[in-house]
Amino acid sequence: MKKPKKYVEFKKGKIAYTDKGKGRVIVLLHGFLGSKELWDDTRNALAKQFRVICIDLPGHGQSDSYGYIHKMDMMAKAVKAVMDKLHLKKYAIVGHSMGGYVGLAFAELFPEQLRGLCLFHSTSYADSSEKKKDRDKVITSVKKDPNVFVRATIKNLFAAQNLKFFKRQVTLATQIARKTPKRGIVNALEGMKDRPNRDVILHFANFPIHFVVGKYDNVLPMQSLLDQSKLCKKGKALLLENSGHMGFYEQPDTCIKALKQFARTAFRSGR
């Protein structure tokens, strides 16, 4: 692995990030098996108006792995370490899938830093008992051979009808996922399995919480996410009519427009 151009020391390891643009700050957190590169097009569009920080979460991209489990709280502290190094005090976080779980943990630990949280194909609910059992099976499978799991998982993130239209994006996401070390995959699965319900944040947060929801999401039930958005004091939901779990690839223009609106709402909140 090449040494990242920009990184912060965290728990005797390195957390990699990119920093582009000027102005109010948006933090983009990728999902499971992703990296900061997944956000490239989104980052470039947003950086015309905002300062955009993209972070490789522990065990992904160019960031190091730690111990045997990457709890969402620990990942949130890694994000905080990056922001502290950059001397940034207030910002909005956009978290895709697992990145949303990290964003919720961040909101619980460091609420004063947040101007807004966008749960991008993500949920505030913990894994069900059945989902936890599924993750255990996956962990066993990954320890033997991660490649079969990676290939099937990435295709499942896109709406079935979109696969033929987004071959380049599927290939890119697969390439990034294959670079994720086995330890990073297992540690993240253990961490996601371990995470608690954080729906209380939806009820009491004083900052805007926006949901981006895919109508054909194979990972998270559409209706559950729409219902969660109604729990927020300052909630809003965007339903992507032609997307699965990868809206920034499947409907990029719509997502960029929505993220700009989310950012403007967050920074008007005056917190």
C-alpha cells in the first residue's frame, strides 16, 4: 500500500484523507468495502462551493486496521482526529451506509461539532438477531476467501435493472472492495454487528438530519428509512426512484443537488 499523501496519526496507525475546496466544510464517509475514492465525482462537484473532506475509515482504503473489531465509536473518533488535525470545529457529515453508522456514533459522541447529518442509504437501527447471524456466516466465509463475497456484494448494491448501465461504476467499486484487506473486512463486519440502536439521535438532534433512500435498495428497506426520517425534528427524505444502494453512482445529478441543498440547510441552522 502506498503511503497516503494526507493522513493523521491515530492509535499508532494512519487515517488517510483528502481535502479539496474552500468554505463551509462537508465530510464524506464511505460505506463498507469502500474508500474515499468512491466519492471522487461527488467531491469534485461539491468542492466548487464547499470545502470537502473525504476520509478512509479504519481498515479501508489507505487507512490502517486496529485490533479485532472496528466499532463505530472508534471509527467516529478516527474521523474526529482528522478534523482536529485540520483545526475544524463545525461541519456537516454525509455518511454512506456504514459511513452513516459512523456519522450517528459521531453525533452521539461529538454533537457540538455537527451542523447536519445526511444518512445516505443508511439506518439508525441496529442489526436484527437474524442479520447478526448472517454477518457471522459472512465473517467465516471471508476468512476463507473474501473474493467471492466481494464480487457478489458489490453487484447487490446496485438496482438489478441498473447493472447493465453502470458497468464502469460496478467495476470501480469492485476494484476498491478487492483492495480492502481481509482484516479490515472482518473488523468492520464485527463492528457493524456490535453497533447499538441510535434512533434516539433522530428524536433529539437539534441539527438537520436528511435521508437519501433508494427505491430499489437491496440492503436497507426503503419504507423503514422513510419512516425514520419522520422521527427527526429537522428531518427530510429524498427518495431516489431509480436507485439501489449506490445513489451517487445511479442518480448522480439528483444526489449532488440534494447534498448541496442539505449543506445549505445545515449551515443555515446557526448552531
